[in-house]
Amino acid sequence: MPVHNSDLEEMFTTLADLLEIEGANQYRVRAYRNAARIVGGYPRRLADMVQQGEDLTAIQGVGKELAGKIEEAVRSGDMTALQKQREKLPSGLLQLLDLEGLGPKKVSALYRELGITGPEDLKEAAGEGRIRELKGFGKKTEEKILHELEQPAPHQERRFLLPRAEEVVGVLQDYLRQAPGLIKLEIAGSFRRRKETVGDLDILVQAEDNSRIMEHFVAFEDVSEVLMQGETRTSVVLRGGMQVDLRAVPGQSFGAALHYFTGSKAHNIAVRKMGQNLGYKINEYGIYQGEEQIAGSTESGVYQAVGLTYIEPELREDLGELEASANGTLPELVSAADIRGDLHVHSHYSDGAESLRDLALAAGARGYAYLAVTDHSQRLSVARGLGSERLLQQLEEIDKVNAQGEGATLLKGIEVDILPDGGLDLPEDVLRRLDLVVCAIHSGFNLSGQAQTERLLAALEHPCCSVLAHPTGRMLQSRSPYDADMERVIRRAAERGVILEINSQPDRLDLSDVHIRMAREAGARMVICTDAHNAAGLDLVRYGVDQARRGWLKKSDVANTLELAELRRLLSPSKYV
Ligand code: DGT
Ligand code: CA
Ligand code: CA
């Protein structure tokens, strides 16, 4: 059974959650959270490294103990430490973590102070008004909990974040390529369109012998259920719940099928309509005029047949891309190679893993010209946020690292908390000493729409605010965006010259594609950042780039495609208006 990096990440996260609920030493909890982040963001498959006998302690942040746990998990599929911790605590507690607004700290208080062991107890206690008495909870929280518990479990189809889907694709693709007689293989569907979550995987093959491919596919070691097996289509469910549809098509239909199964459905329907207007019939096998197939072996042939130029998969949502293609106004989309640096990265001064020098070197090794160090500010004490004094020390060290001239140039920054009233968490005279000030909300997610909007607008008025990070606060699959009027916020940011972040963390991807378009239309500048907490995290930038592409961004829309001197010019005026 392949153990993916995301499986390891989940194990360490659960271990940290359980320890935190139990009230274990904060230091241990944090160590496992860091472990989760390291394995989750690691660019190579740890399972392969274990199998090849590589030394895991060579990975930054992985010591002997962690390496042992990873090896155990890869070999056995579980961790003894996690099993033990599971046995210690009621299993219902983990379910509580799924409720919005309940993190391990709150669950810990519920368990240890009120003896709540699961959703049933929680409902009872909330009904009796006992939750509001607890420190850190209030009447509002209690009402919210009750409300959530009373909702019928939402009938939600299960979706997977992109990195999770990529892991599966990586292993499965390698496996399928070993199949006898395989000619071509492409991944289609929402995965190819780079949507932030994927419902199921759609794989297309051309093969000499379809049934042999299908046999090979269902024999994949991770298949837990075969939903249907046919000559041209087979669907399976993998361990972990992901469905994979495999379709085999002949070469003369490969382009038409790739187009059809890439979608989106709305895009397909619009293209088909264009074809119909020209008197053609379009389906997943080809484009036909009467009985004769006039296109379909290549995807670009499909577009050409209906009078369009090729449309990138990220744009295929029927949101104007057909018109733009017909008019020759499709944007030349930004690409990962255009990115010249990262403007939102954490070091070991706050909750990151890396030293300043190592960050500069890692960024340099990626070919970046610059990297802004933006640790948390003091208010975020759980992340060891910096006060003025430590920030000033950091600035001195940045000067020293830059003076050595190795790697990328470090820029002086901070990820400063936006306080509930919209003020910033550090004095203005300190902020003025920085190259850029990344402003973000990390608490008070539940303010009313009006209060939250005003808070964000107030932050934009601050003379030092250069970037608004993860502007909507959404966490995919776990936290809704704040209640705020994003249209107003985006418009004001554009007017003030404040840059809006596209945060590349795969569970954030914030701004969303919709807000990116809104921002582009408002004339706002954007920046694609990783919010990395270790060097490997810099790789996540590609998810942000995908998101930017889905938002129709060109290179010139994205500030961190600029060379350093140009970037400095862009950043400095905002400090002095
Ligand atoms: P997902 O899996 O929910 O993340 O999203 P998709 O886009 O991968 O959707 P999926 O797997 O249901 O189908 C793959 C593609 O097949 C879809 O993007 C477009 C095409 N398709 C599916 N059903 C229809 C349909 O009824 N009409 C048309 N024209 N195309 C369809
Ligand atoms: Ca799909
Ligand atoms: Ca599908």
C-alpha cells in the first residue's frame, strides 16, 4: 500500500491534535505540527526514500525520532505513537475538530473541563448553556456550535485538494506507463484545469490492446473497489476514497476525447454549440461533417475546426474564453518561470524552520532574485511573533546575510497582524524601516460583515500597508471566508496601490479565481506568494501560479515577476503617500 506524503502529514497532524487535546507539552505538539508541515510540503515521496534506504535525517527539520516514525509508517501503514494516543482519548473528540471554529485548544477545554467526549455530549452541553461559561468561549460561540450540530450532515461529495490528487496521479501514472502496449496517456478533468479541488480523476489512454490496459489498471495495488470494468471505460475507487475513471480511445479520437474529458462541461457545451452553428457535430470521438470526421486526433484541431485558437485548460470555464479566443484577445498567461521571488516567507525567527541564510540560499537555488522575510508579528504569540526589538535584530541579520552576497537578496518584511480595529500590530516608525509590510488577519474571523469590511479597509489606509495577504481568510474544506465585502476591499486596494496576495498554500489558494478576476478588472496589482515555513515550501508557488492562470493573469499583472529594482520602485511609493 503506497503511503503518500499526505498520509504522513495527516498522521502527524492527528498526533499533534490528540496531544494538544490531552494537554501535552506545547513543545511536543509544535514539533509534530512542524513534522506534518515538513512531510506534507516535501517535494519528493518519502516512501520512495525509505524504500531506497535514504537517510531521512538529511532533511531539514527531521531528526532521528521523526525519521523513525516516518519509516515505521511507510512500512506498516501506521504509527505506534499515534495508536497509543488514540487509545488514550475518546474517539469522538476528533470528530469535534471537524466543526468550524473548534480547534484542538477549544476541544481540549471542552474535554478536560466539561468532560465532553463527542458530538452528542457537546450538543447536550450547548443546549444547557454550559459552553458559554468556559474561558475562551462565549454565547456566540455556543450558538454557533449548536447551529452547526443541528444542521443535517451536509450531503457533500468528497473532494480532494490538488496536492493529494497529484500524489495519486504521480504513482498511478508511473504504474500505467508500465502497461504493455500503452501509446499515450493524459490526465484530463478538473485536475488538468487545475481547479483547487478535484472530485475524481479522469485519465485517458490510447493503447494497442484496451483490455490489457484495463486489466493492468484494476490490478493497481491501491484499488479498493472496481465500480465498472469495460473495454473503453473502467472506474475504480482507490484506498482513501478517490475515484478514477480510465478511458481508452483510438488515436483519431484522442484530441476530441481529451478536449471533452478536460471540460468543463459548460465549456464543452459552448464549443459544441459553435460547431453546430457551423453545421458540425461534436462529441468525444471527433468533429463530424455529415459522416465524415474532419477533426479530433489533436485538441488544437478541435479548436481550429470551430474557428478558435487553442485555449489553455485553466481558462475552460465558459467565462468568456471562447469570445477572447475568437477575437484574438486571450491573455498570455503568467507561468512559473516568470516568478522572480517570493514576498511572503517565514523564518525561524517566528514559526518557520529555516535560518535567514538558508532561505536566501534556497531562493537563490531556485533562480530567484529576491525573497522577503515576513515573520509573524507579536500578537500571534503561538507562532512566536516578533515584537519591535526582535524585528530590529532580524533586520541587522538580513543586512549581514545580504552583505555576503550569496543566494537571493533578502527583503525586509513582516506579516503584521491586522488588529480588530484595523490598526497594525507594530508601531509605524518600525514598519517604515521595512521594504514591505504584508498585512493579514489571524484572529477575529467572526466579526460582522460590516465590521470586518471596515477593519480591512482601515488596514489598507495605513501608510505602510504594501500587501494584503490571504485576503478572504478561507481555508478550503475547513473555514469559510470572512464575512466581508470583498468587492469594496479589492477596489480600495487598487486605488491605494496595495498589492493583493494570491496565497499558494494549497488549502488556501486565496484569492480565489473569481476574486482574482475581480481584482484584475479593478486594476489591482497581485503577487503570488507561498507563505512558506521551510525551504521546500517555496515549491508551492506553482499552485498559486495555477490559480493566477485560472484568474486570467498575465505576467504584467503579477508584481513578483518584476526584477528587484522595478519591484523596489513599486513598493516604495506606497510607504510615503
Ligand atoms: P470534478 O471531477 O468534479 O472535479 O470535475 P470534472 O470537471 O473533472 O468533471 P467530471 O469528472 O464529472 O467529468 C470530466 C469532464 O467530462 C467534464 O469536465 C466535462 C466532461 N463531461 C462530463 N459530463 C458531461 C456532460 O454531461 N456533457 C458534456 N458536454 N461534458 C461532460
Ligand atoms: Ca473529474
Ligand atoms: Ca469523472
